[in-house]
Amino acid sequence: MKITSAQVFVGGPGKNYVTLKIMTDQGVYGLGDATLNNRETLPAAYLQDYLIPALIGMDPRRSEDIWQFFYRGAYFRRGPIAMAAYGAIDMALWDIKGKIAGLPCYDLFGGKSRNGAMVYAHATGADLEDLMDSVQHFVDDGYKAVRVQCGIPGMPSASYAVPEEKGSSTEYMTNFSGIRPKVETWDTGKYMRYMPQALADIRERFGPDLHILHDVHHRLTPREAAAFAKDVEPVDLYWLEDPTVADDQDALKLIRQHSTTPIAIGEVFNSIWDCNKLIENELIDFIRVAATYGGGITQLKRIIDLAGLHHVRTGFHGAPSHSPISMAAQYHLNAWAPNFGIQEYLVLGTPECDALFPHDHLMENGMVYVSDAPGLGVDFDESEATKYSYSAGSHPVVRLQDGTLWNY
Ligand code: GCO
Ligand code: MG
């Protein structure tokens, strides 16, 4: 069996999805997702200029060897751009593997460990009252877990994932459009004084059963993060996400030494080498590396197995920038992983997105039920794809009030 050609498509409804389609001499094809939010043309070029020419003629069944070939063969290892490109190839090869075997990918990993996988929704509000309405909306919809973010009184500009105006909070998505980054202003003191009580109010209002998650989005120093994690202990969060940047991983120890609040990290990681020490030292509770820029299924399976040895559960990144293809790769891993925790969920549901990526993965009452179709169970409609083209976007930058650049 041989790979005969491969093509990259960039575009989608409101998102620049980077979709890879690998064709074989037996008519079976595989799909992968290389979307790297706001840097989408780079993994597309990496695939087109370097990887696809080398792929032609390879045996698609040898996904492990192909992964090693590109990873070791590049000489310059890791990095989100390269790993997104390898990840897309890897997903497409698992998709082909499943289609040849006539089995859904989860069966190739070891079969289902659960009927459905719990997901969490994003509730947000311009202020706390607005956020409460948003949480109520998702609870009414059957969600068992909700991430909560809200505006902070007196904060100079809306903080991470928070709308400026009240009332639109259940469909709110960060607007990344425009090549020049927008600038947000951040005040750590105001956040740290307000947010713990807001989280306590949400717990009080919704009771003990709702899983409440909160994303700090790298905004605190390790000491501040330790103090915050300790402060919110009575709220019994499901997790506190990215409480500090993970560039200095030893700093995570400080948070552990001071609190028992579960910590989730890893959405910006792209290798097992970014998280092996955090896992082995049991400094985190959930690992969030994405199938897309984490190097695909082959790499994520290794991370899942390592995490399982250290009581770390999965909580894969599922921001809307991931296409239904990489989300499906994660659904298959979630169905199998003995140490599955939760899945972030935003991508499915719009009619335009479903038309571009037909599938029958099912989301119901806050649970995802993975499709039983062979492979990843997602298709790609090329005629739909002609409706979309690339449009440049950018992450905002964050400054403190005196102008110092901070972490988005
Ligand atoms: C999350 C993330 C995202 C990121 C986005 C950046 O938890 O879903 O923090 O919202 O900000 O993926 O590209
Ligand atoms: Mg996050």
C-alpha cells in the first residue's frame, strides 16, 4: 500500500482550519488537522513544502515509522509548527488504518472504556450576574461541567474570554480578526481580590454537583498562583487552568506546596518533553496537550500512558480553533483512555461546520458519544471548502497598566 498524493486546504466558517487529505493507491484516504490558531499558514507551508513530497510512496500503515522519520529527520525538533504538521499526518494515517481495518480508531487503541465522555462548556459574562445566566443556560442544556470566566469590576479592559457587553455570553467567542494584535490591559490585584468570591458565589448558587472550572490563562506569577489556588480551595473547583506560565516548570511546585486545588496545564505544549517532568513529579492533575500541535495520536497515546502512571487525567484542549478532525482524534482517545478526565468542547454544532466536516459524533447532555464509523469518523467536503479562504488573525497582547507587556 502506498501514499499517492496529499493536499492541504486552509479555511473554514469563521476559522482558518488547516486540513490535510492523504490519498492512497487503494482509494482509501485519511484526514488530519494542522490548525495552529492565528499562525495557520505556517504548518500548511511546512506540510506542502517539506513533508508531503517525502510522504509520496510511503506505506501509510507504518504510522510509527513515519512519525519518527519526520520528527528525527527534521533535525530541529519540536515546536508547535512542526508538531502540528506531523500531527496532521499522524491523524490521517490512523484514519486510514481504521478504514482499512473497518474499525473505529478507539478499537485500535484497546476499545472503549466508557459509554460517553464528559465535556465542559464555556460560560462567560460581562459581569458575575451575566455569567450566572450563562452557567444556568448550560446547566439547563444538561452540561455537568462548565468553565466560568467573568468581567472584573474596575478592570481597565475586558479580561480573557469575557465579552464587553452583557447578554451575548452563551455564544461568545474571542474575536481574533485582524493581523495587528489588539491590546488588553490587565490588573492582577483586582482579579485576585474579586475572582475567589465570584467563584464561591457560583458554587453557592449551583450547588455541589456541578463541576466548575476556571482558566487563569497564564496571568499570575507562581507565588500569586499559589495564593489564588489556596484561596479558592473551598470552592472545590474541578480544575484551575494555566494558573501561571509553564516556562519555568519548577515554579509549579510552589502551587502544589500551598494548595490541593487541581491544576490543569498543557494547551500550549507540543511534546511529551514539555510535560514529562510535570507528570512524573505529580505537579499537575490534568494534561491538556492537543492532538493537533501535540504531534497527533501517536504522541498523545504516549502522554496518556505516562500520565496514567502518575494519577494525571486527560483534559484535552478543545478551543474552536481545532477542526472536527482533531476533535474526533481526541474523542477516540477519550473513549479509550483509562485515565480520561474531561474534554473541552466548543467546535461542533454550526451547520456550516457540519457541512464542511460531515460526521456522526454525538453530543448530548454534556457527554460526547464517539462515532462507530471506521477510522476517525469525520469526512471533508471539498466542494464546501471552496466557499472559504484564509483570513489573517492574531492573538491579543496584554499590558499591565504601566505599559509592561504581560501574558495573554
Ligand atoms: C482554552 C484556551 C483558549 C486559548 C486559545 C488560543 O482554554 O480553550 O485558553 O481559549 O486562548 O486556544 O489560541
Ligand atoms: Mg485555556
